[in-house]
Amino acid sequence: VWARLGAKVSVVEALPRIIPHADAELAEALCRSLGKQGLAFHLETRVERAASQGGTVSVHATHQGQDVLLQGDKVLVAVGRRPCTTGLGLEELGVEFEPNSRRIQVNDGFQTSVPGIYAIGDVIRGPMLAHKAEDEGIAVAERLAGRKTHVDYNTIPSIVYTWPEVASVGETEEQLQQRGVDYRVGKVPFLANGRARCLDETEGFVKILAEARTDRLLGVHIFGPRASELIAECVTVMEYRGSSEDIARISHGHPTLYEVVREAALAVDRRAIHV
């Protein structure tokens, strides 16, 4: 946002790449795209200290043993969040916490160590996402009403609201390789999509990962326009243990960005039409 408003933006990241939990190919594509938009990335760089003097902020960092000095008007610290669980009287009630993160310990039914006290959202395990917390809240309410329910954390979508957007669900290629899973890849660029061309938003791609033997959808990773909306179809199919063939056989309206998702599903079996 700041870069689009004309500010010079420098990003300092201690790890070798940005959005480290995302699919590596997706993260690399986003880094290139933001670089073309004018953002400067300092990867594998660790901030040592920062000071403000005379309206100028100086950030002192190190990269591979070398000193790095960055100066600007403002510093935005974005190193993550911590659950707000102190000062609520939970310790006095006997609620147990995870020792390092201070997250509240819960069982599979979201009940804490104290009967009758439940916890959801950012204060328990899992990603700190609003839609994840919403699903957990519904699950707790249904359990209290005597219904059986669960939350499938493998189908919780993750979204990065840059432009182009990034959206993912399921496992990455790196995770599948670490588990030794035999999988197939279908990948199609937005450049091959008529609606994307009309919008002049052709940067990016859709990548679908499916199990080689069963074709079951294992992960979907989207970098491109409206990725945050396109991922919903894939979440639905994964929730019902569907396959790439299921997406490929569904008629998608033309011209729409959703057609790229279908093309990627067809590409899993090397049957893409427009690439």
C-alpha cells in the first residue's frame, strides 16, 4: 500500500525468502512482483537495533556478517503476534497454557483444562486467522448443542492481500516432498485467460497438486488477481475429499478468472485447453 502511494519501501526479512510457510514457487513469484513494483527486499538480514533522531529513523542490521544501514521516516514492525491471555484471571481458575507461546491448551472439543471453559481463535493452537476462529466458534456452539462437529485445519485457506494476491490451501510441494508423497502438478498462467487479459491483470498462475494414484486434491496455490476469491472453490473440493478431475469436469462460466482453476485441474492430467 505504501509503495503504491509513492513511498520508498524496504523490507527486512531474517529468513531466506518472504512468506516462508507458503509454497516456495509462490513466494518467489510474489517477491519478484513486489520488486518490480519498487519494493526493496533484504533477505537473510537481521535487525540489530533502531533509533529515531530528528524525524529520521535509522535501522541497523546485518547480512552475512556485513553491516546494513537503512534510513527512513517510519518503521513498521511486523514480526508476528502473540495471544493476549494475561491478566484475564485464567491462571487463578486453573486454565493451563502452552509454556512457550502462552496459548491456552484445549482438547479436540476446544475445552480447556477446566470443565465448562472453552477457548477458540488466536489464543489456541493453529494459524491466527479470523475465518479459522469463526469456524471454531461455530464448532463449539454446535458441540454445546449436542451435535457432532469438527474443524478440518488442512482446508483452512491462507491469503496474502498484496496485489497480485496470494492464496493457498492444503500442502505445498515442499511438504509433499518431505513426506515422500507421489503427486502430480497442474499449473496454468493467468496470461492464458481471456478475463485476465480484459482486466489487464495477467500476472500469476494457479498450481494444483494432486495425489498421483488417486488424483485426490492435496494442495492448491494461486498467485494472481482475485486469488482470495478463487481459492474458495478449491477449499470446497478438498473438504469433500475431491479430485482434480472433479474441478476439471465442472462447467466454469466464460469469460471468468475461475476458468484458470479449471485449466490447472485439466493440466494435472496434461489436458489443458488453452496452454
